Amino acid sequence: MTIVVGNAEPQITISSPAEGGFFDFGDTVPYEVSVTDAEDGTISDGSAGCAKVGVKYLLGHDIHAHLLSEATGCKGTIQTSAEQGHGGDANIYGVIGATYTDNGGRPGAGPLTASAEVRIWPKLLQAEHYNMIAGSRRSPTPARAAASASATPTTPTTRASTTSPGTR
């Protein structure tokens, strides 16, 4: 880890596509990125600093991703590639990532690079991978709902402990 004194890390926001959005392989996906940096100010569509914003499309598979295409700028489109090399039952998804390297801070403080990413899902996804999608919920069946309603409520037990200074 490198610690740089006199320069704050840029903060990147990917406002499009939305986290958890959907796409088809081969789509051209619109993106929009903005950067806020204490030293460089706000960088958004139309700013000269947008030339330093890098955007990438990666094909995710389980817990890793492969870079497939790149673009530059705060706003534009990026081409997704048709899925190849993975079967129809593979857990695959898209990742849109953005990076920005600031101009540095106080004299002698070097530049810092920040990154952010959002995950987008193919419109056709194997049901076995549904639990990977944030926000998915399972509705109770009528039998489960009735059993839950007739269950005896329980009171949670709370245990508190205190430690005096100098003791463990």
C-alpha cells in the first residue's frame, strides 16, 4: 500500500449502466461516468479531464473477469462481445469498470488512480445462479406463510458485557 500525503483519492461514480442492469451479449451499452477529486474538481461529460477516464467491458465468470473491450471518456458506448468459450449453463455476467488518474496534489505529491465498477447481467441467465443477483427475494408459499403466522413469537436474548479499563 502506498500512502500519498497531500493528495486525496478521486471518487468515481458510474451512473449508467445501473448496477444489476441487463444486457444481451453483442449489445452496445451506453455508459456515463463522473469523477470528483479534491484537487482536480468535478470531471463529467464535456470536461477536459474526461480524456483521462478509462472505461472497460469485462466478461465475468464466477469470481474472475476477462477484459474484452475498452473506451475513453465520461460518456459514450462500449461494445459487449458475444459470449464464447463458456457453456450455456456457465455463471457469466458483464462488468463495466472505470478508472481515473488525478493530476497529483500538493507539490511533491504524486498522482493517485481510482477505479469503480458495476455488474450487469445477461437477459438470459441460468436459474441456478439466481442467488448471485443482489435484491432477489423468494416469496413464501401459502403453506409457509400460514406456518409462520401461527408460530409462537420468541423474544430475542441480548447479552451485554463491559470491560473495565486494563482488564480483558
